[in-house]
Amino acid sequence: MRARAVGTGSDGFVVAGGPRFVVALESLEASTVALREASAVLERAGGALYSVRQTVLGASCRSSLAAPQFDDEARRVEVRARRARDESAACASAVARAAEAYRGEETARTRAMDGLQNFLLRTDAIGGLLGPLGLSSVSAAGTRVAPGSTLATLLRTLQRDRLAGSPDDPVLVSRSPLAPGTGDPSRFSYALSSLRQAQGQEPLEDGSFVRPSSVMVERVPRPDGSVAVTVTVPGTQTWAMDAEDGNVFDTEGILDGMAYRDSQVRSLIEEALRDQDLGADDVVLFNSYSQGGIHVLGLLEDREFLERYRVAAVTTVGSPASAFAAPEGIPVLSLTNADDIVPTAGGRLADLSGSIVNVRSPSRAGSAAILGFPQDVIAQAHDLGNYARDAERLDESGNAAVLAHRTAVGTALGVGLGAGVAAAAAAGSASQTGAPQRQRFAYTATDPKTKG
């Protein structure tokens, strides 16, 4: 099936939520309140005029010429007040309907594209995923975080004998310097290139590769002397339940991140940030993919973590954002594909909010996407290289919510839209002027308690 036209741009993206959604609703709802208050004021004014008319008529002499004239004029004003009251009330109702229609349109945007995501979310997502395992009787209904917790806890129980680690187990972390980046760090394509590098799919600028089980940290000096630190967190790198080589991006990492909102990858991220020795004016940004998004979004639910670090923006790709409660005030852009089933691990569509911009790219496979759940369709949908091509198109998007997120990223990095390339070039020659340079490091974790 092809993407429907409703809610889509010429690039095929479906975009919902974000600050424009909240601004529109806030302004419409504020107008509704103001109009209803005006209607109430006019109602009271009409009643007061009627009372004054009765008082004047009762106290006046029948021979007074002024009393009838006053009564006649007051009656006309009273009629106009009632008419204005009715019009104000009608406008209030119309604006309220407009707000509800806007909300409905945004909700429709999240469902405006056919694909495996909607196929699962229109049915019992968890039951659909577990049906082939004979576990479709398991219910995922309940609280906001129940779907992710239920699925992960169930799988952990089923595989208990095979798991050697836990989210509380320590990890061994080492740091190594990397070749600095040279692109515009505010662009989505740069974020996806960084994710592919962290995933081991793309070489660094000097031709070397990031070691497995690593997050990548980039320090970008800002004009005011502070630092923006971008942490790039890759996805699953081994489907072993508890990888014998100690790679923490294994299946155990998925289950820990979903079930417990804690994980060895989170410990790796926090260790990498502690090593940055950030000050009060420094900020943190995240790029994450798939399993990496699980760990990053889990950190956003950690109040103590947010008190330690100023998280300026999060860009996540192919992750189950709906399973987590992103706090208001931190811009999050979630990019998924219509056929990517990984985001359905949350068991529901993400709530519309001002913080999260939900972007879905159209099906990469067309009608074949719903015929037998072919593995190649699922693989294409979740493929990081395909998401990188989506990011290139997203950089050219004129959607207000997408632009707002990229502006937030650019502001945090200390560059304006389109100024990042110049900033990168300046950083590349900073060694000649003594100015701070962009730096990148890999922080590599090893799980010392694997069964291997």
C-alpha cells in the first residue's frame, strides 16, 4: 500500500507533534477561554441593563420624558449585548471545534501511512509479536510503560537460565581518541553518519573504524567558551543473549533497557559523560539508533541524570519512543519508517506533545510490506543506511516542527542553520590559531560477567 496524501509533504514524510502542535492548541484554547469569558461578561452586562431599566421605570414619574427615552435606548443596548453574547459564545464553540479538529488531524497524521507499523498497532501489537511464539494470550494493557515492561520482563523470564548479567553489573570502560568530524553537526545527515560510524558500518574520516561495544562522544566548542557534547549511541550489534565477547549492545541490553529502564549501556554513557568534566554552561545532545534509543530515552526518565546534565536535544532513529515518557522541555525527534516494527515494541503510538516530533518515512516496499511479513521488508525498514538516506531528505524539509528541532540542535551546538560547515572548517584550522578544536572519542565497554 502506498502512503496516503493526508498529513504528508512532498517528500513523503508524515510529521506529527512538536512545538507547532502545542503552540497551535495553546493559542486556540486560549482564544476559546477568552471568548467564553467575553460571553459571560456580556451576559452580566445585559442583565445589569435590564435591572437598571426596571429601576428607572419604577422610580420615574409617568409624565417624565427622559424615562421612556432612557428605557428605549437601554433596551436597544441590551439587545446588542445579547447578540454580541450569542456571537461570542458561537465563536468560542467554533474555536473549540477547530482545536479538536487540529488535534484530530495531528492524530490522523500518525496513522496516515500504511505499513507494518500500523498493521501491528491497529491490532494487538504485543500479541502480534508474540503470536508466533505461542504467547498471544499475554496482555500488554495497563500503564504507559506497561507494553515495553511486559514484553521485556516476559522474555527475560523465558530466558532466565541463559542470562548471566543484569543492569546493575559493572562494566569495564576504556577511552580512545578518534579522528574529529568535519561535517555540519546540526544536520540530520551528520547525525546518521555518526550513527553508522558508531555502528561500525562506515569508516571515520581517517579510514579507521570504531570498535564494537562503543559509544562515540564529540566535543564541539561554542562561541561563548562552553562546550556542547554529542553522545552517539548505536543499536544492537549482536543477537547473542549475553555476548561472549562482552559486547553490551546484545539482547540482554534490550531487555534491561525496556524492562528496568537501566542497563550496562546506560552505565557506559554515564561514565563517558563523567569523563567530560562538564560545567554548568555546557550542554549534552544525543543521537541514538534502535537499542541505543532505548537506553537514551530511559535516561530521560531519570530525574537525577537530568539534574546532573543539561540535555539540549535528542535525535533517535528506529526506536520505541512510545514506551518512554520524554520530559517536556527537551526537544526529541523520533524518525521511524512505516514498516519498521522495532518502534512498535512500545505497543502503542507515541502521545502527541510539544517535546516529541514524530517523523515517519514512507514504506520502502509498497504493498509487499503486508504480505507475510517478509524478512527483507523488515530489514530494509530498519536498515541504518536507508535511514541515512531519509536523513538527507529530512535536511531539506521545510516542515515547521522539523525545522524547530534542527534549530534547537544548531543553537545547542552554537551554530545557526547552514553555519555548521563554516564552523567545522574553522574548527579544522583551530590548531593554527590556538582556538579550541572539535574532538571525538570512543568509549568502549566490556561486560566482565558474561557466560563465555
